[in-house]
Amino acid sequence: MNIELNPVIRRLERTTVILLVGSSISFFSYSFLGEELFLWRGIAFTIAVALLYFLLHPLARGVRKGDVVFVNIWREIDTPTMSDSYLDNVPTIALENGRPNQRIKVQLWDGSHGIVQLLNYGIVTPIEGRLIEAELTPPTTPRSTHFLDEEWTQRKS
């Protein structure tokens, strides 16, 4: 399974390549034709193609096996003086291909599997999802717990 940790950087690299290749073709044609209008039209066309690629590539590609999907998880921190809960954005790994509003299987941060409903693409962030189901696993760290830890301790006793 190929894990792509930052697909935004890869899209930026490809967009930059499109800009450089298109600009070089425009300058090359300007050197032979000498028409300034063709130069500016070529540069404008190159910028338009690069921006369309950057914005529409996630919609055309979808989510593939191995992509990172961010999931919001409620976490709780218990200290001797206080208890606090917060919403954490946790990366998971997609185990299936999918598109927004579909449910796919993912591998969670602790190695267990879950089902996530894909919500939407970010322009510069990976896709976000909502955790629908998760395997019941024991807590891994004493400081922070996730939303299933209370169920685990209740079922264990």
C-alpha cells in the first residue's frame, strides 16, 4: 500500500511543472514569431490550466487506497486538578477507494479499522471524514483517551 502523506505538496509540484512548461513554450514561440500578443495569451492560458489542475484534480481523482483522510475525534485529558475534552483532527489511512458522501474503510491511528463517511475536499488539505464505526480497542496511552475508551472499560468489567 502506497501511503501519500502530503498530496497537496505533490499537487503543488505538478502545478509548478505545468506553469514552467507552459511558460517556456510561450517564450520559445515568442522567440520565433516575435508576436507579443501570443506570448501573453500563452502565459494566461498556462496560468488558467495550472489553476484548473490544482483545483479540480482532487475531484477527478477522488480518494484512493493509501490516501490520508482526516477525522475529527473527541479526546479527553484527565489531570488531578481538572478534566478537559477537545476536538482533535486525526489522520487515518484509506483502505478503499471512494468519493465524497461515500463510506469507506480506514485504518485508525492505533492500528484498528473503522468506517468513515467522506465529507469534502479541502483546497490545500486532504479530504475530511466523519467516523461512523470503529473497532473497540484498549486505550494505548494513560494521558489521552478517545471516545471508545469509556465503553471499553465498562465492557471489560
